[in-house]
Amino acid sequence: MDFKKMLANDRVKPYLLKARYGIEKESHRVDQSGNLAKTDHPKSITLKDDHPYIQRDFSETQMELITPVTETVEDLFNYLAAIHDVAYRSMDDEMLWPLSMPPQLPEDEEDIVIAKLENVENVRYRQFLSQSYGRRKQMVSGIHFNFEFGKELVQALFRSQSEIEDYQQFKAEMYLKVTRNYLHYRWFMTYFYGASPQSEKNFFEDDSLNETVRSIRASKYGYANSDDVQVSYSSIRNYILDLASMVQRGLLSEEKEFYAPVRLRGGRHVSDLEDHGVQYIELRNIDLNPFERHGISEEQVEFLHLFLLYLLWKDEGDHCDEWVKMGDSYNEIVALEHPLARTQFEVEADKMIDEMEQLVEILDLPVSDMLFVHLREMLMDPSKTLAGKLYKENEKSSQSLVATLIAKENYKKSWEKPYQLAGFTDMELSTQILMFDAIQQGVQIEILDRQAQFLKLKLNDHIEYVKNGNMTSKDNYVSTLIMENKTVTKKILHQHGFRVPKGEEFQTIDQALQSYHLFSTKPFVVKPKTTNYGLGISIFKDGAKEEDYLKALTLAFKEDHSVIVEEFMKGTEYRFFVLNDQVHAVLLRIPANVKGDGKHTIEELVIEKNRDPLRGRDHRTPLETIQLGELENLMLKGQGYQMDSILEKDVIVYLRENSNISTGGDSIDVTDLIPDDYKKIAVDAVSALGVKICGIDLIIEDTEVPATDKNAYGIIEANFNPSMYMHVYPYKGKSRRLTMHIIQYLFPELLQSQDSKFIKLGVPLAKREFTMVPC
Amino acid sequence: MDFKKMLANDRVKPYLLKARYGIEKESHRVDQSGNLAKTDHPKSITLKDDHPYIQRDFSETQMELITPVTETVEDLFNYLAAIHDVAYRSMDDEMLWPLSMPPQLPEDEEDIVIAKLENVENVRYRQFLSQSYGRRKQMVSGIHFNFEFGKELVQALFRSQSEIEDYQQFKAEMYLKVTRNYLHYRWFMTYFYGASPQSEKNFFEDDSLNETVRSIRASKYGYANSDDVQVSYSSIRNYILDLASMVQRGLLSEEKEFYAPVRLRGGRHVSDLEDHGVQYIELRNIDLNPFERHGISEEQVEFLHLFLLYLLWKDEGDHCDEWVKMGDSYNEIVALEHPLARTQFEVEADKMIDEMEQLVEILDLPVSDMLFVHLREMLMDPSKTLAGKLYKENEKSSQSLVATLIAKENYKKSWEKPYQLAGFTDMELSTQILMFDAIQQGVQIEILDRQAQFLKLKLNDHIEYVKNGNMTSKDNYVSTLIMENKTVTKKILHQHGFRVPKGEEFQTIDQALQSYHLFSTKPFVVKPKTTNYGLGISIFKDGAKEEDYLKALTLAFKEDHSVIVEEFMKGTEYRFFVLNDQVHAVLLRIPANVKGDGKHTIEELVIEKNRDPLRGRDHRTPLETIQLGELENLMLKGQGYQMDSILEKDVIVYLRENSNISTGGDSIDVTDLIPDDYKKIAVDAVSALGVKICGIDLIIEDTEVPATDKNAYGIIEANFNPSMYMHVYPYKGKSRRLTMHIIQYLFPELLQSQDSKFIKLGVPLAKREFTMVPC
């Protein structure tokens, strides 16, 4: 088949870069000094052998991070970053070793701890590997890159030819060609991206083997099957037969022991390839890139994608098995070259770069020019290859020190904004935290609509959809509509015997004026039926004159066509977060404020307070920075201050009337301080509304007074989709990991399968001291 | 206690007119000739003795309509009108007799059929009454008016005095005073509103008794207890003791046989009054007002309210039981006066009108001046009283003929717009129909928010909330959010193996332009992610040039910041209404159109088509009137027509591109024509979304082709809160009573307790002929 012609076909072209990607990345847990961790795999990560994101490979220290299959490189790296964040923040002060070659190993290889997996078979297999290959070799880590040509591309290619009538067969031929060429030309990749030039102590039993090369891992010193293991790539049938024969002859214990640099994938077993066809290929010979936080760069993936297209395009040799074998020896040569030596295949490599560039031009592919600039640079100057770069760094001190420093840098980065989930920082904070928890718990996430914060969560066959962090299938539709409607909420709560502000709804100013006498002498509030950011609300704490009432009505009717006039309740407003008939958090919100020290101006105090890493903008941090705008100035003026007033020691000045977190307010967790009887009121009220996930606001004048007392409390409103992050990362007080509760509520089976006490927060909030602030 | 002073207290005044009302109204079912119906109580009304809205009183023909308790007179009449609508449209061509005196009775009173109630005790009691009083007297009908002073008013009055310390006792004294005065002065009401001057044949066994008076019903000839039955109103205790003694002495079979013109109410039994206090009073001596469709006028209720306040205000006589007894004889005198005679109590009556007017002035009550104008007119001219008016009408022909004509008029009115529910015509049509069905089924309705179409439905202890007709507790929250999001809906349906238009979502024009080649040669559509009324949608049936694609994108991005470009599917769009895994209706919507007759212009044809009573404006009728605006003109022009073109016979001209019912489109029920395999697709797709109530739109090219065929169908969108009225009242085809299905889905217990085949539609759509219209 003439793939050169087929790829250039106009009906094929639109789909050339359609593909699906997946990465598996191994690396070892080490302590802050760069020593192999002596601890078990973190218990905060759900322990299961088939965890979709974070597993153990050979040893207990060898973490394997697995991205889901993605359709864009961007998504691939988003997930890779996110899973790294979860891995880092699930460990106790441990780091990930950034090199393919492991850190110093124990003298006695028996001291290398095999992964403590659940399934006995899995442990037994690792014991078998120890015996066959020794434990040291199994400690080498790397990246597996899973790649599938887009379905539309394969279909378009299939339709552009008439040689092969069967679609599956056609697809198999496509992947076989790529595989053979990959095996033949993989030295090309080893040159640029090989990155295991040196080993640490105790890797080689015989230290004399310890030469400096481009890639120990890609050479015969990495782990590879014995030379007797030979498999034909001439056809799927032969591939399957050969593998079966290797297993039968005892050269392989089972199929998965076949350590080829590339595997054909499809179905669970190799034999399934014949029925299911080839679905994708797995490239296994990629060293960890020490200079990338996540072990591989986007440019590398761009290269791999282009390289595979190129290998499909490029003619291959006649005798295919020989062609593959030639590749093995070429690769061995390049892998064992000195990292600073120019390669023996320089001319050939140069030609291949040219060809790839031509291909980009012919097929009009949107590939970055920089890729070729970098490849040529590396070809001309070996010290710019990964192996070369690392070796030069190592020369300054030692590889072990270099790796430890890199690991420390990566560790620091992942704790810098511990409330964020890398790769998804554009999403709402509550959704980011929920995704963090899902990854940690081994619940699969799929983003159905990123802008809409719409997630699909999956655990085995159990699917749950979640929007904005806590809009779920657990709540019924009409209950959320009840909460959306203040009048209806109040009516229903009142009918169930709860105290709500007495009031009336009006559609016109005249109507409202007629009822003036019902409110005139009492504390009352005038507000639009629906309002944002408190616009149009007037509070009269001791009744009002009719003219002031009229003014308030006019203001309110500007915001909505329905206006509510109701009793004003005195006391402090608390937000109760109720989930499935339980109060999981109670929060006090306090208007933006600063506390004086007798030395600094208010402005300086604000600037200082805003330095808190929890403060930022646009709801992408747990707290918002305090503004110093018109409203804040007015508010200060009303209290006899200016921006440059020096605030007396311990005096608190408020910069806002409203206590919204979005305008710089402080969130203070008071869950443990609120008596149970008030919590019961919250739970019962939420239950009366038929709601499962709710943020309900209670005004309480004095929490010491029993909730059963007349007028002890009033319910202001019930909120569907209540904010969660402000409870998870409060300004003061204990963190309440509500997102985790949501996940466990959606997937109760999680709690059955693990000891829930190991669920811990990804952020050390304990440092923050709690003090109750008067309001 | 000085109620005069107390009522004028400033703290009392705001609440003076706060009250709660309820009406029970009896009237007989008659045939179109005005003869007592020989049929059973309509089976379409749920048969239960304690139906909250429509019961039977003494006889099987005697319908009792019961309003819920309301807090405004307006609401009271809304419910009264609605319940009348349901009663009328639940009967087979029967009418309601508008007079208190029954139509001609059977010669043998044994032929009067006692109500066939479920509970044997209830039947037995009626048999006992037949024996004690004769069946004829039990056939007299009237109105019971339940009245409660507003809680705030009673509390304010209580606080304004210090004589009585116990609140319940105070309230009892209040109601006792009103009751005694009511019994003393009720002649006043009998004069104005007595309306049973004459009886029909066979009412009196002895025809010599048949005199013409103001109110037979209010006189000794109405049903009343024997003279031995005497009860003291001096205190609650005495009242209870006397009643108990009457029962003990066998003068009454049980408490409810006590036929006083007013009853003190509170708790289930009279004895409960002592523990629970008096809750309200029931006025029982109100004749049906023949000149009001619903038996009583709003002015009468305004009068009653004011009269009761007046009786609270007005001093009473010293010896209270004597005072009450005097009232009995005064009333007897007035009731037996000739309807055209001036009353013996004219001077006293005139003084009372003056006093009531003074009261209004002193207390600054917003009572209409017209009430007093009318009272004075009636006092001066007895022919203007209800009895006088009826008598004068009767003189022209006969009372029987007059009543039959009135009944016919009322009957006609209630069938005029059979899709509406009187009293609630401002609400959405689907909600009106749902309320109709709820009333018929004996499910209690409470309107929580009228503008928001928010209902509370209650059957025994089972409560369900419903918004906009079908937003209920049965659907889960996230499923409705899925449906709200086209991209997410498509993804999930696709993941479940359903065919949806392939497409992509874009946030910028540039992004979308890059994907031009993916669509360029195929039928495709460009549309804003969310859109109303089809704005911003462009359809390219055979691909598009890049410049046209750009234009379409520009249009779409004007409507939303997200734009979808997707495959355009050819075929006809059908709306499947799925409820609880069952397709209950399939509808074809056709753009506004007219069909030529070779004689009339398009404009004339439109005017003619708009005469259909199902057409109107603003979604308050099942179909909208076809407009003749700019868009319609353009559309005609495109087809070579003008408004004044005479359309050839049988030619159909479309006036719109879109098939929305809201722009004059036709709705055609095709439920029985759609093959089951497509219905299964609809059900399965809705189930995949986790939805219970859904309108799902399928494009089908040819319903003859099996749904399993490739590309046989495509799912366009799934709608939560799908319109129901268009299925209940289609332009053509069978009516599908979806609202009833919703009620039965919410209250499955309804189906257990009755034979559901009796559920029938309130509108005879059978007249409409069904023809399939090609699209």
C-alpha cells in the first residue's frame, strides 16, 4: 500500500492529526535527602491494584502514574500534571525521583521491597520477575506512551485504498508497518531523548559495568528479555503465534513479560488482537526526562506523534523481521554511545529530520518549527540532548545530588498553591478540589463540559454526573427549584414549623405601600426577590418612616419585578453545610477587615493581609484579596478613618458591610462550636425541603440559648450548589473536606472498601491558629 | 369588653380585614331540561366521601362544592370558579340547578336517591334523616360560609385588653358575641339575600303550604330542628353541655344534626371546642344567589365580612339566650314576608346600614361605597332584593323555566374555553390543566407562587411539589442540568450508543474556522449553544463555502459565546413525550400554514384559521394565532405569494420556517402512527440520561425503516419541562391527557383506589378529524 499517496489524499488530510494519547509514568518515592523511601505507598490514595491513576509498579516505592486516554496533547498534560499534584500531596513529605535510573539501591537486593499488592497473583508475578531478572533491573523507571491514530483518520485512509477490503486487517497492517519502522528507527529517538547516562550505587552488582552512555535503560543493561525471545512482526497471526510459542517454551512466563520497546494493543490478551484488531500501540522505551516536572515535555509528545506519522509514511525494508532486527543493533549502538559524543548515525539522522520536515510541508501539518530547530541543535551538539545535558550537570556535583535538587524543586512547586489542581486551574475551585479527591480515591473523571464544570465520575460500572462540584443526582429537581425561590422556601419551612422572617411579596410599589403599617414600627428589610451581591437591599433596624420605606422600595424594584418586605432578624448569620442529613461544616463569614498593630496604616495592613497565599482573584483561590475601592473608602470614612490612618493596636476595622467571601470577607470554621440543637434545626429544615446537599443560613442571636427557645433562630435562606472551598480552606479554623464527603456520598461503596480514617487533606492547614472573631 | 374601643386601637387597625374564608355550596345536577338527574355522581371525579372539592350531600344528585380555606376573597372566588369548571366538565351534558329550592321532585319521596357513599355509616345517617325529616326537605340547597378572624387581628385585640387573661377564652368570647348577634340580627341578611321565594312541585306534600315568601329555606319550612332543640350561647361550656344533653335526650341523633344558622367550629367534635378553642364560625343560612354563576357574589362576601365585624363591634342585649331567641322570631317574620313587600324592620335596617357605614368610616376600612348604595336600594325597593328579583322573573314564565335558562347559560360558559381553568387563567396552560385534573382526582392544591407556577399537591399525608406543570421530585437535579447542556446531552447519548449529530463546540470564530474542512462538504448546521426562538441558526444542506461558513459563525456568536457546528440530519422532527419509561405522546409540529380553497386570499385564510377557539395569544391557549408580520411576508415572497394572493385549492403555503407552536405552528398527534421501535429508542435515550419526565426530539427520515438501521434516526435534543398542553389539545389527532399521567405518576396510590378507565378528558376533541399532513 502506498501510504505516501494515501496520506496526501484530500479526504484524509482533515484528520491527519486526530489521535488519542495516554501516558504511564513510573518513578520512585524518595525522602527529602533523595534516599529510596522506606514507607509504604501512601494510604490516603485508595489502595487497589487497578487504581486508574496511581498504582505501584514493581516495588513498593515505584509509583506509576497513569493518565486517562485523551484526544488532545493539552488534555494529556493536564491530567499528567493533576495526577502528579495528587501523588505529591498524598505523600508525607516525600518526593518523586526524576530519573529513569533509580537512586542508590540497598546493598542486598532482597531489601528492595516488592509492591504490597492486594492480589496475590500480582505479588507472585513480581517474585518470579525478581528471580528471573533480579530486583535491581526492575527498579528502572520510564514512560510508556500509548498512541492510537484517530478513528476518522484510519477510516479515511481505509476508504482511500482498495487493496484491503477488511477494515480490521487494514488497521492491523497500518500499525504493523509503524511498529516495524519504529523498531528499526528507534535509535533516532534514543539519541535525542535517551536520558539514563549513569547509574547509582548498587545498581550494577559488578561496578565495572558502570560506563557512561546515552541510555542504560534503552541498552542491553536495561531490562530486556533474553536474546532467545524473538517475535515476528510480519502479521498479527505470526505475532500472536510467536508469543504463544515463547510462553509455551517457557522463555516467557506469560505474555506481559514480553518487554518489547513497542507493543501492539487491543483487547485484554494478545490473542484478542486477532478478533478485536489492533486498537493502539504502546511505546515503552522512553526515559524519564529529568528536566520536565512530569517526566516528558509537550514537544516530545509532538515529536512522537509526528515520528509515528512519518514511520507510517516512510517506506520500509523488504524482509521485515530482519528489518526489525537491524533496528535492535542500531539502537544498541546509539544507546551505548557516550552522551557527549556525536552519533555514528549523524548523516542518517540528518536525512530523517529533513524528511520529517518535508512531510510536514507536504501534508500541511501545523507542527511547530521549533521542534526541528531543537532536533538539529541536538544533532549538532550532543550536550543538548537529554543525556548530554544531564551528564554535564552531573559532572558539576553528582547525579544523585542533581536529581535530589530537581526532585525538591518539583516538590516545592506542587505544594505552592495546595488548593489548586494543576492542569485544571481555570476551573472552579470546588471542582478542582473534588477532582483532586476523585483522583486520589481512584474514581475516574471525565470532563464533559469544562466551562460548565460538568464532570462524569465513574467507579467500576457506577456512573455519577456532577456539575459545579455538588449538583448531583442525589437531589431532586423540584427541591432545587424550591430553594431558588425565596418565597416558596419560606412558605414550606414555615409550614413545617421552622422560624422564618415574616414577610410579604409585592409586585408593585403601590401594593407594598398599602402594607406599610404592617412593618412600620418593627425591624424590617426590603429586598428584591432575586438579588446578586446584595444589590437593592435596605435594612431598617428600628422601623422606618413612610418616605424611607418608599425609597427602599424604589431601589429594590430596580433590581427585580418582585420585592420582598420582611421582618429583620437580629443576630449572627451562620452557614450550615448539610449533606445527607448531617451537618458537615458551619462557617461564620466576616466582612473584609484588618486588625491594627499601632504601627501600620490601614492600607499597609490590607496589603499585608492580601499576601496570604489563600487570597487571590476571581474565585480561583479560597479567599479573595481585599479591595481598596470607593466602597471601602466610604466605609472607612463612616468610621472616621482613612487609608493612611494608623490603626491602634488590636482594633478591628471593617472595610465592607457585607460578609461575602467574594468581597474579601474572612471565612471562619465554627463547626465544633455550634451546639447540636442548632445543627438539628439545620438538618431538619433541609430535610423538610427534601434536599440532600444544601447550604442553609441561620441567624442566631445567642448560641448559648437553646434552639427550642422562641425566636432563638431564623432561617434566612437555603442554597443549592453551596460553595465548598470556603469550608475546605477557611481563613481560620479547621478545614472541612466537603468534596471528599460528596464523593463518598455519591459512591458509598468507597467507604466499604477502605479504612476511611486515612482520608486526609492535601493541605496542612493545621498551622493556622483558630480564634473566634467577634462580629 | 369594649370591642368598640378595642377595634379602634391603632395596633389593631392594620389587621382589621385579615381573615380566612371557605365556602361549601350545594346544588343539584339536572338534565338539559331542568329535570333532576337520574344518573350517578360523575365517575370521572374520584369517588370518595371526603373528596376535598366535590362531594355529594344528602342525595346522589346533590353536588357539594367545597373551596379550600383562603386568605383573600379573590382566592376564594378563584377556587369557587375553578371547582365549578371541574364539576361541569366532569358531567355528561348535565347542569347545576341554580336555586336553593330543588327542581320538581319525584311524586314518591322514596324515589329520591340517597347519596351512594362509600362509608356505610354515612349512608345510614342519611337514611335516618329521611325518616326524621322526610327526604324532600333534605333536597334544599344553600351555601355555608366559613369565616375566621385573622390570627394577627385576634392577637392584637387580645393584647389591647386586660380583662381576659387566657387567649383561648378571649377568642371564644369574641366568636360567641358575634354568633349571638348574628343569630339576633340574621333577619337583616334574610331580607337582602334570601332567595327561595317559591318551591317546585312535590316539595310540599301539602300544596296549600306553598306560599310566596322571601326565603322558604330560612323559614320554618326549610330544614330546621324541632322547637325542643334549644342551645345556650352564653358560654362554650353551656353550648357543649346543651348539645350533649340534646343528643342524650334523643332530640338529636348526633351533634351534626344540629341545624343552627351558625355553628361554632374548632376540632372534630363539638366537645373539642373546650380544648382547642373556637377556630372559626360557619354561617349556614345563605340561599343560593340565582344570578351568580357560582351561587354567591363577591359583594355578598364583602357584606358578610363587614357584617361580622359590625356584629363584633355592636353592643348586644343583656340576657343572651333571650337575645338569640328574639332573633329567631324576627328572622321568621322577615323570611315569610312577600318578596315584593317592604319589610316590617325597615327603620331598624336603615339604622343598621347607617351604623355599618359609620363603622367603615371610624375604622377606615377599604369597603366599596357601592355595597351601601346597593343595600339602600334594596331596602327602598324590595324588587331589587334577590327574592324580589327572582320572583319578578318567575312571574314572566315560571321559576322552573327561569332556573333552567340560567343553568343553561352557566353550562355554556363553563364549556366556552374548555382548556382553561376559571380563576386561574393567568397561569400557564399546562399548569391550569394539571390543576383541573388534581381537583377532579381529589388531590389538594395549594399555590405556593402563582407567578412562578409553583404548586403544592397533597393527597392524605403525601405531599408533592410541582413547578411549571412537570418539574417534580421524580427527576434528579443533575439530569435536568444535563438536558440544559446540549454538548453534554449529546456526549452522554453518544456514549450510550445513540445516534446524535456529530459536531464540535467552539469558543471563538478562529477556532471554528480551523475545523472548516471537517464539515465543508457535508450537510451541517451552525448554531449558538443556547438559543431562543431559533435565533442565530444557519443550515447548510449541501455543505458551504468558507465565506458562508464565516457569516454563519458571526451570526451565531452574536447569540452566545459558545457555538456548535454539527452534522445536519435530514428527516422529520418528532417530539416524544416520555414519562417514567413510557412514551405517552408523539407530536409532529408543522410551521404556521394555510391551505387554499381557490377562492380566498392568504390573508383571509389566516383570519379564518385564527378563528379556532384553540388559538390565542401568549401561551394561554393551546395554539397561537398566526401572525402576518414581516417574517411571514418575507416567507410568502420567497414562495412567490403575497398576502392578497388567492391560494389555489388544496395548496398549502407555509408562513414560517420554524415549526414552533408559539409562532402559529400546528400540533398534530401521531402517537398511534409511530412504530414501537422508535418509541423504544426514545424511552432508552431518556433512561440513559437518567430522566423521568422528558420531551425528546428525534429526527426520522422514514418511520417505515427499522430504527435499528444505520442513520435511521438522530436525537436532536432532550427537554426538561416539555410543554404538555400541545399534546392535550393538539390541532389535529387524539388528545393525550399528560397532566393526568403526571398526577398519577406523582400519586400512584390514586390508581390503586379507582378504576382508571373513568379518567376522561374535560374537552370533547372527538369532533376534530385527524389527517396526517405531509411535512
